[in-house]
Amino acid sequence: MNTGIVDLRSDTVTRPTSAMRAAMAAAEVGDDVLGDDPTVIRLQERIAEIMGKPAAVFVPSGSMANQAAIRAHTEPGDEVIAHRDSHIIHYETGAPAALSGVMIRPLDGPAGLFDAADVDGAVRPNNAHSPWSKLLVVENTHNRGGGSVWKMDRIERVAERARAHGLKSHLDGARVWNACIATGHAPAEYARHFDTVSCCFSKGLGAPVGSAVCGSRETITRVHRFRKMFGGAMRQAGILAAAALHALEHHRERMADDHANARRLAEGVGGIRGLSIPLPVETNMVFFDVEPALGTAAAVCERLSARGVWALATAPQRVRCVCHLDVDRAMIDRAIGEIAGTAAPSPGRSLAHA
Ligand code: TLP
């Protein structure tokens, strides 16, 4: 579909392709709350197999996947260790506090990453005063880290420390697909270091709705219960599961194009005076910083929007662009041109370093 808009706000904006819609229309369905939707069952088996885990549960969103997993691993008053910039802190409406009654111990580190010593330093002593450190959450790729990818040896180190401290671990793998394309690792190679892994079908994979949580049968039984408690049990969900199955089959390899487009966009934007690329571009995301002389990131996004390019301001001077299935190379080139036009100093507006 070509609406004339280059929509770089997120990889969540993709619309189902006609082949995906055909798969959805043809889906055999049942009642998944009663446990007999054959397409949901097939998706759960397939995603568990891909992640190398015994069981999986289909959920409506990545946020619910993370929150049901957090709830399954913790009790109120426990503490969850996660990077300061993680999605569960910034973008899930305070749900860890509201739904699970847990505290979060935020860790620092470049691009959403941290290391074994950070985990060691964050685990609380077991005494009558401290909360119990219960769960480590890792996000790969890391959204606010620029779509950054965790190296396997770093994952091994932090997961090993979590286990040594008796913590459970959860991988927010909303975009683990991108990490796999960037590194050549299979999803199960990442997943095997964690008790649970969540992944999204609705981002780079291009399905309209849906995520999954994978783990042991016992843990997934708990996640399934909390999915119901949080209002996420769905009925003829096979229509949605069919889109996810189609995406898993047909849309994984093509994400390499999104990564190439992101690199091209970063090269183009990095050459524009007044704009800079603050984070390495490893997958499908490009963040750029705006010199104050050009206005705020929100103002730049507004001017860009008037030129048919949509992006999101994620900080006062930072803009995020995400490449995906509905953006081709020509659209990226157009976006670079429009961003350059938006950034060009106009009379009365001067660049600090011009
Ligand atoms: N991220 C969205 C927004 O919420 C920011 C986006 O546009 O990137 N984990 C990660 C790492 C995510 O980036 C997201 C979505 C989620 C979980 C939640 O997924 P949904 O939106 O399905 O609840």
C-alpha cells in the first residue's frame, strides 16, 4: 500500500500483506479460552520449537507477554533487575508495580546493555530489610539502546550470574528476530539462557497483533493463568495466530533489508548538518539527535510530518526512525531528502556550529 507517507514511527505500523490476509481468512478456528483453537495450538507448538522451550502461550501484545512473565516469576514486594532504559520501565504504564507489585532495580550501561558485575552489584542481601531480588530482565534487541544487539558471551555472563544468585531470568525478545538476523544466531541460542522468553509477531515480522511467551510447562501454566487475569485470553484467536505463523515462515529473512535500509538512512542523516547519530545502528532502528538551534525533536517531527515523513521524538532532542516491511529503499532515500530539507537552516534560525 502506498499512501505517500513514509511511516518510520515504528515497525508496529506494518499492515498485513495480501498473502497474510489470505492465511488469516483461511484459518481454522476454535475457542482458545476453552483450549481448542487448532491454529493457536499450532502456533504455540511452532514458537516453542523455534525457541527450544517445552511450552508457549499466545498473548495479545508484547507488554502483556512481559507483564504476565514478570507476574509468573515474582510475588509482591520482590525486586526485578533491568536496564534503566528498558521497555518495561519506560513504556508499560508502570505495570510491574500495578500488576505484580514489584520494584525495579535499574542498571546503567551503554546502549541498553550491562554486564555480570552490574548484576552482582544489584542483587540485594538476604536480610530482614531488603526486597528479594527475584528476576533479571534482558531486552534484545534493545529499543532505547538504538536497536542494539546483545553479544552471546555477554548474555552468557549475565545469565550465569542471575542463576548463581538464584534469580529467574526473562528475555524481552520483542525484536529477538532482528538480533538473529544481525548475528546469525538462532532464536533458541538466545532463549536457552533464560527461564522465559517473549517475542512479538507484530513488529518486524509484520503480523497485525500478537506475541508469545515461551518457557517450561510449569511456568507457562502460570503465564497462561495471568494472561486470563490480565484480560488477555482470546476466543477465535486462530485468525491472529495464522498471521503469526505466516510471518514466521515468510518474513524473517527479509528483515536483512530493513537493517540495510537503516544503515543507509543513518549514513544519509549523519551527513546532515545539525543532526548526529548517537547510537550504533546494528538492526532496524536509527536514532538521531537534533541540535537545539533546529528546535526540539518534537518540532522537527512535526515539520517532517508536514513533508510526509513520520517519526517519533523519544527525548527532547532525539528522534527515532524504524525500518520495516512497508518501507523500501526508495522511501528511505525520500526520507533522507525530507529530513535534510527539514534540518536546513531557514532565515532567523541559525545553527550553533554552522
Ligand atoms: N515498543 C513500541 C512502543 O511501545 C515503544 C515501539 O514502537 O517500539 N518490548 C519491546 C522491546 C518493545 O519495543 C515493545 C513495543 C514491547 C515490548 C511491547 O509490545 P506491544 O506494543 O505489543 O505491547
